[in-house]
Amino acid sequence: MGKWRYGVVLDAGSSGTRVHVYRWLRNAAARKDADVDELTSLPEIKTKEEWVKKIHPGVSSFADRPEAVGSEHLAGLLEHAKSIIPKEDAKDTPIFLLATAGMRLVGNLERQLLLDQICAYARANTDFLLPDCGVHIQVIPGVTEGLYGWIATNYLMGTFDSPNAHNHGKGHSTYGFLDMGGASAQIAFAPNATETEKHANDLTLVRLRNIDGSVQEHRVFVTSWLEFGVHEARRRYVEALQGMTRPDVLELPDPCLPSGLRTTLNGKEVSSTSDAGATLLGTGRFDECLRQTFPLLDKDAPCMDNPCLLHGIHVPSIDFDVNHFIGISEYWHTTHEIFEMGYKDKAYDFNTYQERVKTFCSQDWSSIEDGIQAQKWGKKIDSQKAYEVCFKASWIINMLHNGIGIPRVGLEDTSGSSHNGTKEVLSHGQEKGYLDAFQAVNKIDSTEVSWTLGKIVLYASSQVPTQVEEDLPVGFGSNVAGVPADFQYPSVELLPDSEGFHSEHWHDALFDGDSPRRIPGFLLFLFIIVLACFFLCGRSRRLRMYHHISKLLRRGPSHPNHPKKRKGVASMLPFLNRGGQSYERVLEDGAQDFELGVTDSDGSDVDGSRLSETDAKPRPPKRASSWGSPSNPPNLKYTLDNSSSGTIGLGISGDSGIAMDRAGLVVRTESRDHLAPIALGPTINGRRSRAGSPTRSHHQKSPTMTPLADD
């Protein structure tokens, strides 16, 4: 498992399905080197242009044969995602397929069968994280799509992380969001303080979590207009044209088509001699096109809750002093795909844009076809895009200025049509950023603006561990305190473990920590633990451990008559070497002068038949046949050890006929009437005692000796 987390979102639209792959750092890695500003920011989401793939048509086209949606539609998209995400990270990578307006128009039964097939295919053919089909594979309402788009736009603009850098006045820092697809259109914005208080019940609460676990909340108004996308609006427009003519009329004049172009009612180009039934004949009158598309806004619909914008749907009043909108999808394609090429100005203003549309749409179709062949408007413009753009442009203009109410920059502030408001917009934009009432964009900081990014921002934010257990979850719902009943979580996982905020992989915590003293401190801690356990195990157990270790350290080849004594590390530590070095020396050097008969000694490994320093022949030790027997009273001999150890050694020999050994040590014979107990001890101040005056102790009896009976 690497440092990255991945996410896959499939945007199942009405005209096609597009897969997006995103990634972000795991929380522990993101917090590792983050400064204060970065800690109070949302997780950084990354993607690449080649991580996106789109195919046509949309999943809704498989409504009548859902069993084919996997192999014929999803297979290529899922393989594309699998080729990007490391195999070991697949099981930790969530996958979402979120269908929009196209699937909303499919019947309930057909829609559910299609969703079930999609989920089953994804589970069978990928290892991606898919815990709940109902949450990860679903048709989302238009308001959810609009909210995701609002999150994505403001995330890319940086308003969540740096609100002070986007001060629009009146304490407002976020941007409004406009989206238009083929079937629906959405609007999402945060009203000013007055409207927020007045329409609190109409707002949606959005809760996000920063890298450090802190929470930020936003209150947003969002709504969606179904059948207000460009394709559905075109369908309603053609139906209105049919309604204005007699049923027997087979040629319907269409002011929104270039002059001389003939198409079917479905928008397919046909020749003048074709017998295609009822057809549309372009007249190229753009002003009339604007007038006939205006009724499609349905501004006269009853408004049950004032104020309303379109179709009787309530919308709080928009304060364009602080509410600045960014439009994507068709707002971008229709205003820039054709009318950007050949012009250096790319910003939108009403006057300049309308004049360019008029110039284009008033041409006859043959002139436009010549321009397409010459790639006058770029390589991407084909015949279908060229003849559709006039209706789309009229619909965009009506939606923006007559529907939503965007000020007509370049017309309402100028007196002549020769005024180029676009240059003013560009110059103002360089100073103020996106502070104009409306700007259409495709990318922000090289990242395409897509509502799918908003979904991943929510999910990645929800995976940040909470600071305390009582922290509220990430998601959105009704604008009430706490967690409302309709609160929607990014996934089935509600809250990460609050303990996980301070936890990370042990390897990262130990070796990748900020302090250079982490490893030495860790080793010192282990040593203290081992030392404490050693002293708590008891003295007798410590001695057994010491002798066992000593025997292991002494193993090895040695001469049979001169065993080699090995000094281990334990012998250097006073709390391990309880017996002392001088006591062991006594047992070694004194063995030739005295043996304890049948008494065994565990601590002595010295051979009893050592050579004297002056005698070339070994003297075998004499062993008492009956220790302490009256018939064989032993003679005791005190032997002073004058070795370099600096201590006194006491040896007892069974040879009663020798008063002084061959090493020249003085021997003193004790009385036969009573034998006092003998103890070993060092001389005072560590000095050697005189040969004739050995140190004695009468305080403790030797455990291997007992008083002898009198003869």
C-alpha cells in the first residue's frame, strides 16, 4: 500500500459516459511535512488529462438491453482506470458511477435493471472498492450534480483554502456555479448575508474536513431545471415550431439555422430533393431566433414562493456585487468553440459575443461549409457543430441574461455596438481575477472543471480522521444543526476512527518522523523495558540466568588440563556478577590443596590436579574417606592466595603431614577440640593480608561446612 489514495468516478451523461481518475495523499503522508496553511486546507486532489476517457453514446441507450451495458459500454472505461491505478491499491480505491439527466428520463424499472447490471459487472471485473451499489451506482438528482459542481469550482479557485484571497466584499468569498448539459441546467451559489438569513430553509449545508481534522461549513442554494439543457430545449423549440404551423405544412422555416440549410426535425442534414417528410429550412435570422427561444424560459409560470427565476422555481435574490458566476460545459463550448478561433479575445461579454454570433449565423450554409473545409474555426468544428451553434448561442444568451439575470456587460454599459467589452473584461480580470458577473471556463489551473471532482473532494475529505469522536461527519443535507435526517454521506463509511488522527503506519512514524532522535529514543526505551523486567524477575532467577549465560559464553575448545575461562559482558557488570571474581579464583587455585569430599560445586569448572609451581610432577589430591569422622580427624590448613587478584583465598587440604605447601605459604594448625566456622572475605582496603595472619569471619557459617565433633 503506497502513499497515494485513488478514486474513480464515471459521469454517465445523456450523450456519453466519461471516466475520471483522481488521486490524493493519505492523511498521514499529507500531514508529515505540511505547514500551518496546508494543514488547514482540504486534501490536494490530482488528475491528468490522459486519465480521462469518454465514449458515446450514454448508458441510457442500453435501457432496452441492460445485459449488454457491461461488455459493450463499460469494459473499455474500466480497463482504462485499471491501467492507471496500481494493482495493490485497487481494493482501496472507491468507484462511483453517477448518472445524470439522461438516465432521469428512463422509466423506473428499466433504470433499476440497468443500474443493477452496471454494479454486477463492475464487481465481477474489477477489484475496486464497491461496498454498496445503492450508494456508489446511482442516478443523482440535478441539485446534487449542481452542488458537486459548486464544490469543484470553488476547490479549484482556492476559495476553501484561502478565503481572504477571494474577498468579494460583504464577507463573501465563494463563486457561483452554472452548468448546462444536454438535458438539464443547474445553478449553485452562496447568497449574501441578508438573503442567507431570509432563505435559510432553502439552503443546503455542506461540511468538509481539512487535513488537520478541522471542519469548514458552507451554506449554498442549488437548484436544477430539467429539460433546460441544450438538447431538451431544442426539442421543445421544434415542438413549438410545429405548433405554430398547419399539420399539412412539411417545410418549417427555422430562424436558428443558417440560411439555405435543410434538416430533419431531429437535426439531421438532408438535401432539398430528399423525401424526408417534414423538414426545417434555415433562414439565418438570429434576432428572430432569440425572440422565439425566449418563451422556453417559462418565466410566466406561477411562482409559489417569491422570488423565482425560471419555470416557477424559487431562487433567492442574486447580489451581483458579490455573486460572480463561473459557467462550464455548454456555457464554455457554445461561447468558445467557434467564436474563440480567429479571435485573440477569450473572455465573455454580451455585446461582443452577440455580434460574433450574428455575423456567423447570417451567412448562407455554403459559405459556412467552405469555412469548415478551410478549418477557419479549428479542426474540431464539423458540419453538425456549425449548424447547431446558432440555436445553442441564442439559448445561452436567453438563459444568462433573461433567465438568471446576468448583467449585459458590453451593452448595458455602452452606447455603441462597436465597443469591445471583452478587452475590458480581460483587463479587469487580470487585476481582480474572476470578479465579473459571468465567465465561461473549461479549465482552472490546467484542471478541467467537472462536477465529478466535487464528488471526490467530498470523499477524500471524509477520509480525514476526526480530531475528537464528537466531530460531525462530512457530507451535505438540510441547513440545520448537527446531522439532519436527509444528510448524505460521500460513501457508506460514516466517520473515520478518531484515534486514527494521531496514528500512522509504524514504519513512517519511526523512520520518517520529524525528530532525528526517534530511533535512538526508541532503542533506549526498549533497553529500559528489558532492564526493568530483569530486576523484577527476582534474585534467584537472575542468578540462574547469569550462570546459564556464563556457561554459554565459556563453551569452546580448550586444553584438558588448562581449561580456558572466558570473560563475557555479564562478568563486567556488578549487578550480574554476584559472586565476585575473587571467590571464583579461590575455587580454582585452592582445589589442589583441599576438596570437599562428596560436596559438589556448581560454580567450579577447574580440574583438581593442577601442577605446582615448583614441582614438575602433578600431585594427586588426597580425598578424605569420611568427612568429619572421629577415626579420621582432618587437619585444617589455611592457605593464603598471593595471586594478582589482590584478595585472600582460603583452601583446606586433607594432607595432615605438611605444614607449608611448596609455594611457600604459611600453614597454621587449629586445635582439635573445636573448629570454628570459616568464612571468606576480602582484606581491608583491598590489600593483601600478611602470610601469617589470614582474615577470618565468625558471623556467617559456610554452607558447605559444619563443625566437627571432638575426638
